[in-house]
Amino acid sequence: MLTRATGTISALLVDDEQLARDELSFLLKEFPEIEVLATAKNGLEAIKLIENLEPDVVFLDVQMPGLDGLGVIQKLREKNVPLPHFILATAYDQYALEAFRLEALDYLLKPIEKDRLALTIERAHKVIAERLKTAQPEAALPKPMTQRTKLLVKSSNRNFIVDAQDVVYATIEDGLITVVATGVEGESNYRTIEELQSNLDPDTFWRVHRSFLVNINRIREVIPWFKSSFQLRMDDKKQTEIPVSRVQTKRLRALLKL
């Protein structure tokens, strides 16, 4: 998550009712410091957008068919995804205790009143500012003494040796790293993206998202996506589109003079 120097707070709105999403969007227009990145109409959409967009806060409806708001938080925790600040919204106050247990930033009763929303946004400002003040800068990855030029990729019960420069991208899901290279796609024996990245040329391989490591020489196209964000279309056979996290967007602009 990244709060811009201007004090802008990026937000995602999640509610299964279109009217509720529209009403909250309308109310938030009174607060120029809130940048609504996207809206979601169910829990599964919410999880995908939270992973890809890394919002600062999520206004999350509690009661939704299928995966409800509390389930969204639980699923993200199971996936070890860095959590945004959640502001739970519901027409019933019976969930307040559960919201407290889940360490939600705030709990709003519908219909949401502007004055009450202002207090919530003020609280969000304070909490996010405090987090930025106390956050330690991420440690730089140690540069290996010898960068690997070959990688082992397991596919169809065979072990392939792949030139590092032929790797298009690598991704991790549920603790399993998949490497996509020219002519082969398969599993890596590395345990984390960080470990894989630390053994490759840092001038070539870039962690554009917490789940993706890309070869910058294999980027085919930069695609504008949502508000002020991008996706990268890679030059593998599937022309895979990979999200660029908001944290890495500034580097992308500098790298490609966007």
C-alpha cells in the first residue's frame, strides 16, 4: 500500500448493491483526498482487486451473497496478503464485535451519514500517517556474489535447464512458483519470489507486484489500467497481462519515460 505525498488515500468500494456503491461514491466526492480506484460487487472481485491495486482502505459491505465481507478478510489472511485498512459497512450493528475482533479501522451503519463518514476518513488519515511514520524502509535485496545464468524448471516430470535471459516472468500462488520462459513453463525449486529474485540480475528482473517477477526485456506493451495504474503485456505465447502495483508504478514511469 502506498499513500501519495499529497495525502491522497486510495480506496476500494465493495458492496453487492449498485445503489449502495453509488451512494457511497457520491458521498466520497466531498472528500477530495479520497481516490476511489475501483468498485466490486462481490467478495471474489474484492479479493482480486485488493491483491492487484493495493488500496489504502477498503469500504467493505458485511452482508453479501457468496463470500461476505468477513470472509474476504479471512481469505486474504489465509493468502498472507498485506491487508489494507478495512471500513466495514452494514445496516445491522450486530457485527460490531466481529469487526473489532478483525481489527477493522471503523464500522459504519447504513445509511451512511456524511458527518460520520468524515470522522472515519479523519481516523484513516491519522492511522495511515502513523504507519508511514513508523514504517521501516524495505531492506534492499543482497546482491549475489554470482548471479545465476541458468534455472531449473520442472515440467511434465522432466527437469529443464533454462537460460535466465529466456525467462519471461515468474509468479507465485499458494506457495508455488511458476516460471514462464521461451519454450517451457513449469515449477521452480525456489521457495519464494524474493529468493528467486536475489539470484538473478537485478538490472533485468523486476518485482512489479508482490506475486510477479518480470524480465524487463520481455515486456511487449504497457497498458493503462484503472486510475493511474498499469498492466504489462509480456511476450510469452499467451501474451500474459501482469498488474503493476501502485508502489512500483513510479518506477515504471521513470523506467519507460511514461
